Amino acid sequence: MTRIQLKKGLRLLLQGREYTIEQRLPTGEIQLRNLLTNTCSNLKEVVLTQLLFQGELQFLSEDSSRAKQQNGTRYSSTDFTELPPALREEAKRRYSYVSRVLESTPNKRTATTLEPIISLVSREIKDSQPPSWLTLYRWLKNYSSSGEDIRSLVPLHSAKGNRQSRLNPEVQQILKNAIDQVYLNTTQAEGTDVYDRVIIEINQSNRLREALGQEKLAIPNITTIYRALAKLDPHQTAIARYGRRIAGSMYDPIKLGPRPTRPLERVEIDHTKLPLFVVDTETRLPIGTPWLTSAVDKYSGVNLGYYASFEPPSYLSVMQCLSHAIRPKNYLHSQYPNVENDWDTYGLPEVIVVDNGKEFYSTSFEDACLSLGIVIQYSPPKMPWYKSAIERYFGALNTQLLSHQPGKTFAKFMQQYDYDPSRNAVVSFEALQEILHLFVVDIYNQSSHPQLKSPRQQVWSKSIASFPPALPPSMTELKVLIGATIERTITRRGIEFEGLIYNSSQLARLLSEVQQSPRTKVKYDPTDLSSVYVLDSSNYQFLEVPALHIEYTEGLTLWQDKVVKQLARIEADKVDIVALALAKEKIQRIVEREWKQSKRGKTRQSMARWLGIESSESTLKTSEKLSPKLSQTMDSPVEVVSGQPSSLSEISNLDSALVTSPILTEPTDIHQIQFQVEPSSIQLKTDEVKADSPT
């Protein structure tokens, strides 16, 4: 460990500010100079000592660290007490000579001053092989430059000797080729097979050399072959000989088992596609089938959070699900009053278990989990039991949520709204959100834990009393961490990302401070390009930098921006902000026009992504109260002009989601859509429906 002495020039970090020691005053106080303000202040040495052990002061020994790197000592970070006894004794022997020189403090370290000290110390410790004065001088230099760290005196025996192979380079190449072709394949050949191939190749080469009058190559001993095989990486060798699956079972580290002892110790995340069609709330036309990303706590079995959207599994869906799982669900009863129980899950997971999808191997996902202190475990392929909690949840989701068989848990809820999944499995996205919250909070989290035989929510509530969940430092930091990571160069114009420019006064200040390395890390939210977050390397914090053209980027997603630019490139030779704004407005008009005309399929899912119909916390649209007159009945069906919102959709998001799709009448001049209303349903008077001719 490096020893620190309070002396002039020593740099220290005190309460977040950097200082340097100017001098020791006659009064015993230490004069410190603030490197930022260039002002001086005085503190007693005892105060500095107290601040050090209170954790508020830290000495900065960059010069010593740099010296260690230059010395190249391999033991600079090693525990000295765990070194082999022979190395520790040799370091102590050297320290006997070095310490005596430091005690005598000679003016010059030459043969005249060092040899008498060597002679004296060798007699005291009975050293039969004392060092020369040059060797002692070298020890002194290493010891002083390391901050008087005894580990700098540990001998580097492993670095001695000739490390170059004595084999002929051509023989080395023949041996390497033989290992690659014979040993590193699924035939699982032995070392003798490699040796036979080497002999054959060398004999062929020697015949050619003999014809050219060159010296023959010597055949190496078989022990040379085995030494070369022993130097191969065991993991890579097993992959080549047995395959990745077996090699993983042989050499991959054994991580946390599937039976945790506390909540959030093991959280499993996976995707599934819901087997139902989502329809538009107003037109009742199908959009497509959504993806559901869920996170389940292995210990308690509760669902921690989810993310439902039409976006295919990606980094965005994974991080949005993780964000929903970490944050408290304070919105629950205000947005979904039909939910009876609480959803009080929150906190940072310790380990998350995922499959081998490409979205889980992204650099942004790994960096975010690393910053949050989350360890990633990848589930072995073809082993569904490794993620039994999430597989059990998806099984319950498919068998209970959409089941219409009598006696099933969710069948009663479906019958309440006259919904038959086998005949018309369609819901609006807003209703789907409410259904998922009802299923997660009131059904799945309240069901019995398979091992503990108690409701999952009760297991969670009791366990967090003993093991409180870990929390992120701040909401802002959490938003930054879940963002996607890129690298960009800072210029006077700002930062360019996807053709958009981001700049601010804080970014200009950052550019002036990092002129030698203007390239820095940038994080962005794919669902909102109105601002990005730029890393300030001076304090390792992210600065929020807004887009210059905020009127274009406000609420703009990355997917929308790419669609807009694709149209802008067609209509203009050079993409500029004016063309982008015009293209965005034109696409918006096209999507709104085609939304009610297109049927189910990928195109409709893409339009749903454009319109932003995806979120784990979609807020229910505020419905206007129906007039008392609307409660009156009528015998004739209601006709509504296409393009106007249906009054039936304002009754309830859930009720409107669970009715059948509209039946289109024969084409007329006003393109009417006819809704068939059951006698028991709420009906509207004809004179209360206003219909305008389509433009």
C-alpha cells in the first residue's frame, strides 16, 4: 500500500473540490490552494486527518500510479501477505538494504556511499550474496517511485530468461497447422495424431529442401507437441472439439442457482406474442397482435412490470420493461379504478436472467445493467427450466387470461362484458392495458406460490420487510441509464445524431474543457428525440442537451424520424429541417387517412407505431359524460358518418373494446358505417348524431 506524507505539491480531493498543499505554516497549519478558484485556505493537520478517516478527503497520487505503470511491476495490486513465502522473504531481504539507505540519508547514492551500507547490512542479516551498489540503487529507485510500496521489491523471476521458441519458424507453422487441422475439430484426435501429421509435413518439406540444397528441418520431440497442446485455451479447445453447449457446461462459471433466498435476487425477463388482435378504439378495425415483455421475480413469483407494444423485441422494449419494474406503480388506482389490490413492487434487481435474443446482447443493455449494478445471466438454450418463473407466468397468461372455459379464473370477467375470445378475440389497446393490469395485480400476483403455498403478493410484502429493495440514486439518472448509447464528436455546431443537431451553452462549456478529446459518449431515448444526454468527463455526469429544432423533434420517436427522412429524401435532393417538417406533416395526414381504411397486417402495425399506440403505462383517454338524453332507447340502428368518432366508443374504453367490429354498409355518397346495437345496449337518437360529409 502506498504511504502518503503531507508535503508541498501533494494533491487531494476535499468535499468534491481539488486542492494542492502549498506549505506547512509555522503555526502547524497546512496551507491549501483551491485549483479552481486559485484561493488559499488554512487547515490544521489534525483536521485533515479526521476528514480522511471520515471519508471526506482523498489523496490523489497520480504521479505514484504513473511510476508504477512505468516500472511494470506485476505485483502492484497483489496482496503481499498471499505471495509465496520465497518471494516475500526476498522482498524483505531487499527492504533491509533499502531501509538502511533511507535511514542514513546519504547526499549522493554512489558506490562510495552505498557499499559500506551493503557490507554492514549483509553482516547483520547474514546475507551470503549481498547485492552490488548498482542493484541497490535500482531497488531504491523502484521503491521511491512506487510511493515506498514493498511490493515493488518483489522479484520478477517469471520475466527472466529467453521466452522465444527455439523451433524453426517453418516447424512452428507446421505444428500450428497440424493442431488446427487435426486436433481442433470434432474428430477429437489425440496428441499422437498431431505428431504423426507433423512428421509427414516435415518429411515433405525436407524433400523439397534437399532438392534445393537447403538444410533439413529437425523433427521435434513428441513432448514439444504436448507442450503446445497444453498452452491452448481450454475453453476454445472444448468448443472446437465438443461444441459450444458442452464446452459451456465444462468451463462456464456456475452462477446463481434457480432458488434465490430474497426478493429481487433473481429476476427473469422474456418476450411473448399475445394471441389476440388489438383494434382501434374508434373504428374497431384490427391493428395486429402485440408483443409483451415481462419481468418476474423468481423468489416471490410476482410480476414486477411489463411493456406491451407493436415494436418487435428490441433494446427499447427490454429497457422499458426494466424501467417499469424498477419504478413504483403510483398510477395504478387513478388510471385503472377497477383494480382492487395494490401493485407495490419496485426496486433494482440483483441478477436478471434472459435468453439468447440479440436484444439482450446489445452494448447499451450491458452498460445500463452494469451501471445499475445488475448482473446479466444468459439462459442456456433448450433449457426452459432455467427460467421457470417467467415460463410459468406466460403459461398462466395464455391459459387464464384468454380462456373462455367455465371454471377458469378470468372467464367470469370475460362473461361480465359479453366477450367470447374464441369468436371475437379483439380488444382495443387501452382495454388491453386494463386487462393486463387486472390479470397481473388481482389474479396472478394473488395466486398461490407453488413452493411457499402463500399468495405471491403476500410473499413479496413479507420478504421486503427484511430485505428492502435497492433504489437508483435519482429518477434522472435512471432515465439516462436506460437510454441507448452512442459516441459522437462535439463541435461548435453541437452534436449530430440521425441528421439532427443538439446544442446548448453547457455543451459549449464542455467543448472548451475537452478540446483534446472532443469525442464523448451520448445517450438518447429512442421514444423521444427532443433531447440527448452528453457525458461530462470532468465529473462523469450526463448533461441534457436539447435539439435546436424542438418544433420538429418534440415527441418524435427514432422510428418516426427514419420514416420522415425516407420521404424527405424522395422529395428533396438535400434533407433540411423544412423538408423534414413538411414530410412529417404529410405522413401524419396519410396515416390518419389510411388508419381507418386499412385492415389487419404489418402495415397497420407500422401505423400503430407511428401513432404511438404502445406503452406499459398508457393513460386511458378521458371520456366525456353521456348526456341524459343518450339513455333513451330507439328501435332503428344508429348510422354514423365515416371519419367522425363513434359515440359508442365514449361509453367506456373497456366496453367499447369488447363489442364486435362495425359492419360496413353498401357504398354511398357519404360512406356510412352502420353499427348493430342490441336492444339491451345504450342507443342513440338519430337526431343527436351529427354527421358531416367527408372532405
